[in-house]
Amino acid sequence: MTATNGKTLRLHMPQWQGGNLEEYHLSSKVLSWLLPASRGPEEIVPVPSPGDSPAPAIEDGILARKALLDQARAARARFRGVSLCVREHAGLEEGEMATAKLHGVELVKGQRWTVRVTAYGTTLTFPFEAEQFARSYADGQAFRLGVEVVELKDCA
């Protein structure tokens, strides 16, 4: 989808700690450079480069929890007051909140870990080999969507 109305926010956040791959920081910068110029507002969330940060550690069962939450809060603060295009796609007016039925994060334990993220009624599923990565991802998505993680056990 190409937005031409100038209302799409481009948020550049070179976050690498959650995936514990330093390459994500550089890849994010390369991707930003490759993208065509934005027609709407652009915001950059400062994320310390891997060389300037301590190695991520597990905090409360989540890899780099404090860094991830700090970055998510910084991102949220950057777009307060900006009318985001996702509101238009969901049919919401400025200041109106989506209902809880449109959003959700499920952490499913089976033979592998799975995170199901529902945003604006669309659900995507992400498989993980390690519990810590699944929990870290689920926590970040839940924070972004303003919901709680629901933990399930796959009984199949």
C-alpha cells in the first residue's frame, strides 16, 4: 500500500536488543536509506548502537526488558498528537480508541513457542524456538497495542 495523503507516520526505530542481533541496528539504518522519501511526518527514536550498550540480559524473564520498554515509551512519546493512518484504516476518529476485540497478543506453548498478534482485526503468527525470545516479542507487542499477553497451552 502506498499512502499519498501525507498522513502516514514513518517511525524509524533501529531496535536490536529484543532479537539480540546487533546487525538489526545497521539493517534498520540501511532500510531507512533505501526507502523512498516520506510524504508524511517522520520521527526517529534514538536507540543506542550495540557498541554503546551493554549486552542484553534477561530481566524478569524478558531479554533486554528495560531497554525495550524505554524505547517503546520513547516511540509512543514521539507520535503523541499525530493522527496515525491506522486510525483511518480502522474507521476511528481522532482520539477514539479501538475496542479490545481488535487487538490481542497470545503466547502459545506447544512443541515450539508461538506468538499470535492481532492488530485492528488482522492476526499474524510468529514461531519461536526459544521461550525467552517469544516472551520478549510478545511483551513488546502487547505494550505497543496496550493489551496484556494471554498465555495458552497448545493441547493438540
